[in-house]
Amino acid sequence: MFLISFKRIVKFACQHFVRNVWLSIATMTIIVLTLFSLTTLVLVNVVADYATNSIKDTVDVALYFDNETTEEAVGILEEELNKIEEIKEVQHITAEEALEKFKKEHEGDEAIEATLLELEKNPFGATLVIEAHDVEQYPLIMGKIEEMKLGDVAEEIDYEDHQLLIKRINQFTDKLKSFGLIISAIFILVAVLTVFNTVRMGIYIHRREIGIMRLVGANNWFIRLPFILEGLFYALLSCIAFWIIMFVLLHFFGPKINTFFTEINFNIGEYMRANFLNIFGFEFIIIAVVNMISALVAMGRYLRI
Amino acid sequence: MIELRNVSKKYSTGTEAVRDVTLHIKPGEFVSLVGQSGVGKSTIVKMLVAEEKPTKGKIVLGGWDITRIRTHDIPLLRRQIGVVFQDFKLLEQKTVYENVAFALEVAGYPKKHIEEIVPQILTLVGLSDKKESFPEQLSGGQQQRVSIARALAHRPKILIADEPTGNLDSINTREIIDLLLKINKYKTTVMLVTHNRDVVNSLRKRVIAMEDGRVLSDKERGRYAL
């Protein structure tokens, strides 16, 4: 009996939708715009994460040794550093490798080549490049290195500059997120009012049918459920319509948009395809809940059982 | 079958539509509830189908006290009472068959059961040859027959007809009254709410007359005498 009733409820919900097709389309348009703002908010979050992570990946600490320090001494220090649990990796660049690298970089520069020939000794010392598990751990690592009292070892620390950049990115994206949240909240409010009005109109249009249902003893949920289902239809069809539009736009404009993100290695089309189900599900649930609440409020106000 | 004990109904506007009405209608009876417009007849009908609740008194239907009926029990009550109105209340976009089947569909009956019951009822009301017609293709009398057929879909013990002949000419009026008498013969209690003098006088059945929200007279073989 439940299944039979459910089928009929779905049928009535479809009738509501089809008989007010223009009202349905207008409602869905507002929901699609809401989805655009929600998706933009999601993308701002993702791009911010990509940007921050890409900067974090470039952060390291380099310890430069003078050319008097032997490779054995540097090797011992490398072993000591590897024992620090916050350190992910220590890269040992020998004095020879540093010289080769320098020569390669200045190949063809006669002045530099002549200067190098004049020098009797390799002017470069060894270098240890330290990478932490987390960018936040660098101050701790630096503290531990200082405790080692390395004497003549020259240090160059480039993580502080990056930290400033990360801070600025975070501040910018926080502002962007707040703006996105406000825009999304406005669109959600507009969607709530639109669905509320659509359900109210639906109740008005079907008032005769609803009156007859009451007269012949239809259950309350039998009268109410089609309106709630109608709200779910709007959510589902709007999400589908939005993603079709989104993929068409990405097909044509994706490559252009990606040029903005080459530095952080972010491909919007790939990201959307890979996370389609998650974002679709997240947005569908939000819109479905919003629509159901709107429908319930409209019914509570205008539908007399 | 139908019992009203000292029932009063006062609306929030202050209008007292029904005042201290006490009635007892036995199973299988045919009763005419008569009176001018605004004397409280329709309010009594609304209270019987739980569309309104009495302000005072008690209403019992077939042993079921519906005075303070719970919301989720109202559909069950309405399936036990068939109601027809002056304006037929048919769905224009549905055929005769679909209009009658609608009452069973919304109650969750399976298609097989509906296909069995609806033709029987349409035969009873004399519309088996019109089942594919739409309401606008039918006369007023035929439309009221569809409305009666729909009211009978749940095989109710009580049929309330609220001014069923108000929109009909004399020939169609006679046909509808004959149909109500036929239904009454099958032991269905019929309450005819009307202010049609000729109809009431021709019936020679019990007549309850109302005036100003009160029962003015209650006679076993009454006439319309207001």
C-alpha cells in the first residue's frame, strides 16, 4: 500500500511541476544562480589551498659551509640533522657539485670563467638543504640548529619571506571567502523565498484538488508530500542543469581560466571532473534541505488540512 | 448512528452558528435538514466531517466520539462519511471514471481494487456509459451523479448531501433525489441538507427544521413548514 501511495505521490509531484512549467523554470533559474555562487565559494577555497601549498612546497632552509669545512664534517652534521624528527629531508650538495652547478649556470661568461681559473681553490663550500614536514616547524628546527653551535657555518634562511607571502594569501582569501559567503547567503535567501512562493502558488493553483483530497479522506502526508517532492525535483534538476552549464563553460573557457593558475599548477577542468560527485552531492544536499524547509513553511502557512 | 448532544458552535468572529443542538439519527434513516440560508445547516455538516470543531457539546458517529478528533484520524472519519455539495467539486481535467477512482487512489487502494469498485458504483448511479466523458461534457444532474459516485467510493455508512439540487432543474432534481432514496434502500444513512420545499414535501421522510442555529422542529414524516 505504501509503495502504491508513494508512486501516486511522485505522479502528483510531477503533475505539479509540469502544470506550472514556467514557474518551475523561473524557480530553477534562481537555484542555478545560487549554485554558481556556492561553486565559486568552493573554488575560492580550493585555489587558496593550492596557492598556499605551492608556496609551502618551495620553502626550505639552506646551511652554507665555508670551503675550509671538510665533506666528512658536513656528513656528520647531516646525520645529526636527520635525527631531528621535524625534518623531512636533508639534501647534501658537495663543494664540487656547487662549483659544477655554478659553472653550468655561467657557461659562456668569459669573465667568470677567467676568474675561476685564477682561483687555486674551489671557492664554494658544501651546502645542506633542509626540508621540514610542515612549514610551521621551521622556527623549531632553526632553534635546534642554533643549539648545535655550528661556529663558522653561514646560514641563509628563506622561510620568513615565504611565511609573509602565505600570510598575505591567507588574508586575501579569507576576505574573498567572507565575500563569497555573504553572496551565497543572499542567493540562498533568494532561493528560499522563491521556492516558498512557488509552493504557495502551487497550493493556490491546486486548491480545488487539495480540497477534494481532503473531502475524500486523503492522508495529510499524501497531500503534503507532493509539494516536498516538488522541492526535491527543483533541487535535483537545478543541480543537473547547473553542472551541464558548468561543463560547457569549462570546455570553452577552461584553458583560458587555467592560465591564471599556471604558477600553482591548478587545472580547473580536471579539478571539477575529479570532484564532481563530491561537489554535486554537497550542493544537492544544501539546496534540497533549503527547498524542503521552504516548502514546509509555505505549507504550514497556506495549506489547510 | 449520528448523535449531537447539546452542540454549539461559535466562530472567532463572534457569530454563533449553532446553538445547543441535540439530534439522534438512527442507522439507515433518511433525514432532511431544512432551513433558510445561514441557520447553521452547513456548520453542522462541517462539524460532522471534522472541518470545524464544536465549541460546546459532543458529536458521536457510529459510537466514535469525534468532538476532539485528532488530526491524523480525520481522513479515516472522512472515508466513513460520503459528502456531496451543490457545486459538485469535480476535477475538470479528469474523466468520470478518474474522478471516482481519485477518491480511492488518494486513500492508497491498489489499482486492481479500484478497477473492480469504480464500474460497480458507476452502474449504481447510472453512468457506466459515460465513464470516459469529462465533467464539462455532462449535464448538471450527471455531474452530481459523478459526485455521488465519488462519495460512495469508500462505501460509507453515512451520505451527507449538502444542497445537492441547488444548481439543478426540476427533472434533474427528481433524478438525484431518486438516486439518494435508492442509496438509502441499501441501508446507507442519508442526511439531505436543503431548503427546497418541493423536494422535502415529496419525500415524506423525517424532517429536522432549523432556525437561528437551533432545532425548530423534528418530525418523523414531516413537511417543509417554516
